[in-house]
Amino acid sequence: MTDGLWILVMIQMAMGAFDTIYHHEGTERLAWRASQRTELMLHGVRNLLYALLFMALGWAEPHGAWAIALIGLLFVELFITLWDFVEEDRSRLLPATERVTHTLLTLNYGVILALLVPLLLGWAAEPTALPSADHGWLSWACLAGSVGVVVCGARDLAAARRAARLVEADPASLAAALLDRHTILVTGGTGFIGRRLVASLAAAGHEVIVLTRAPEKAALPAPVRLVASLDELPARCAIDAIVNLAGEPISDSPWTTRKRRRILRSRLTVTRDVLGLAARLERRPEVLVSGSAIGIYGLRGATPLFESDMGTACFSHRLCAAWEAAAAGAENLGIRRVSLRTGLVLAAEGGMLARMLAPFEFGMGGRFGHGRQVMSWIHRDDIVRLIIHAIATPSLAGPVNATAPTPVTNAHFTAALGRSLARPAIMPVPGAPLRWLLGDFAEELLLSGQYVVPKAAIESGFAFAYPTIEAALDTIVGNAPPLLPRTGSEGAVRDFPIAA
């Protein structure tokens, strides 16, 4: 093999590793998406074939039938890649970086074929043999590449088998509390919570209008009306309820001054626009369910916190207080206002848990800092049901803690996640480096906690399908089927113990 061909092979390895780590495991998290079962199977088979190719090129010189077999393997790889392109376009919207990477991988592979196939045809004319070869560090690089793609291939095939168990509850069942047909405007409908809410409402037969900056890119279930601006809605538009979830993501990057401004401005701007729409409608909505978060309580340790409690000064408190104050303007319009103080929302496809699944699955998970900080959490299906419950319950107004009734310590949470994945969770993340790297972001979201009690939700008759962290995690990772509450109430508020 020529030096140029070796360079191309090394480039293919490097780009493939980047695509797998950054896209498949990082931004897209394919291993935990049930919809990607076929894609995962294709990736798994292709990776195992790549292992054979790298070993053959790095440690042998195939002649005769061996060379013909290797040519066949190269074209099987090509066929699987083309099939993968079709499957990806059918099942998901690829980010721009992944499309560019796949294009470069395909072009590079085409050049490898153009150079390698003639060489293999020459070797095919010789007697069948598989003599060993030693190309120095290139051979060892091929071995490392082979090990890497075997590990990735085995993971992809295992994830494809698991995908059949990653079953979510019927989305229509989450909207059971809303009996009559409603027209509901959702802002933030393409986000982590919003997508599930929109799917639930649409499946239950409600008319859903979604405000999104890019309607052409919104992958939402039909029938859903998409608008890029609230100005598109005429005054005669009949809207029964508004769910306001839109805002700059809060946990995707460190809190620089510029990031903090975007987080605050995005929430206040959309909330004011929503109230402007409500004010000009001929018939005003009955209720505004607006986002907030338990960060409004500040850093409070293990003190039980109810909706009536005040907060301590920090960025999260200032942000949520300003957001709730803006939403409170709905009351001046005669609209019932519910502010959902959301905790850590759990699901496999987004939020903090989605970032934790891969390291924990590889046995590299553990507590954050000392692990005694309290985590107030909620399963994503429960928060969708709570939003719909808020719309359907005229007596529910003001702040509502959107958290499960059993907060847990971070040490308990990470141990439970390890058990659900059948992996140890013994690699803690020290607090000091997190504080140094992420500053207030780490302190407020990772290393400090709030013990939040969902008093208003429980007293209004809401029943949690997932009241314990074990039930929630087992369903999310596919160990148990999805649940719905068996009764209409969780009972009276009591002193819930913290699971340590």
C-alpha cells in the first residue's frame, strides 16, 4: 500500500471516531432512541466489518481468494452505508455537522476504493494465501481502530436489541384529564418537554398551535399548526389555553454574561408576546400555564420547600422570579395563571439524564461532589400530565411545584441509575473542578440542591405515575413497561423523607 492510501485510511478512522463520539454518542444519543433501531443495527454490522478491514490491511497481505473476499467486504460496506443514508433520512433530522461529516466520510471512502480495489485485484491473481505483514506504527493504529469499532459495533447491536424495550406510554393517555376538545397554543413545542406535550395533545384529538422560530425544521406529529410569529394568529382565533415553555436552554453551556442575558431575555420576550396576543384576542384563553423552575428557591439544602416559600439570591432565583412576574400579567387580563416550578425532568432523549446515560452505561458514572445535595426530579410523562391537569383544573392557580413527591440525594440518584443499568456507579466527579470550570452553573445545577414538595399538585388531586426514582429510571432504561397512576390522588401532603 502506498503512503497516500495509508493516509486516507487513517483519515477515515479519525473521521469515523469523531462521528461516533460526537454525533452518535454525544449530540444525537442514538443508543437511547427507540426509533433508531434499524440505524443502530446497520452501524453495528458496519463497524464489525470495518474491524475485519482494518486488521486485514494492518497485519496481512491477502492474496487469491482472500483478496477477492476483501473486495466483497469493501462493497458490502458501501451497500450498508447507502442503506444507512436512506434510513437516517427516513427516521431523523440530521444536524448540519453530521451531514458534512457523512459526506466527507463517503468521499474519502470512494477514493480509498479507487486506490485499494486495483491493488487487491492484482493480489487476487496470486495463489491464495494470507501472509502476515508489519507496517510499524500503522499496523498498531489499525489494531487500535479495530478494537474501537468492535466495541462500538457491539454497543450498537446491543442498543438495537434494547430499543424494542424503550417503550413510552401512549401519548394520548397522558391527556386523559382533558375531556372536551381544546385549542391550545404551545410555545417551546419543539423542546424536550414541549415535543412530548404536543404529541400527547395531538394524539388525544386536540387542536394544537405551536410557535417555533423554524416551522420548516419542526419535526412534530400531524395535525399541528406551526406559526413563526404570534402575529399570524388573528383576533378571532379561539384559543382555550396557552402553555408557555419557550426559552434559551439553560443547561447546554456555561453561564457567561452573554448567556445569562439570552436566557432571561428569551423567556421575558416570549411571555410578553403571549400576553400581547391574549390581550388582542376577541375571546381570551381561560388559562396560561407558564414555565418556571425550582431554582426560584435558590440554594436551600435539605429544607423542605413549598410553593409559599421564598427564595435566596442567585441567578436561578432572579431568572425564575422575573419569569413568573412577567406571566402574572395574565391575571390582569382575567386569565388564570399557573407557574410550573419544574425540577430535574427525566427521560432518555433529553435533559441531564440523557447526558449521564452513556458514561454510566460504560461504568464511568458516580455522584457529583459530596453527593448529599438533594435532587427534586420528575418523569417527563408526569410533567406533561401535570401541565394538562393544570389546564383541566380551574381551582389550580399560581405557583405549582412540578416535582415528584420523593426527592433523593445525588448519591441515591446515581446509585439508582447504576442499578437500573446494571453498572457500578463508583467514579465520583469532584466538586472543585466543576466549580472551577463552570462556576455558578455547577453550583446551582449540579452541586447544590432543593428539597421541593409538590403540595399544590397533590392537594389538587394530581396522581404521580412515577412517585419513586427507581420506578422512573427502570421505565426509562427499558427494564419495566410505562406506567399510569392507579388512583386519582396521591393523598395528603406529608413529611416526605429524603432517600439517601
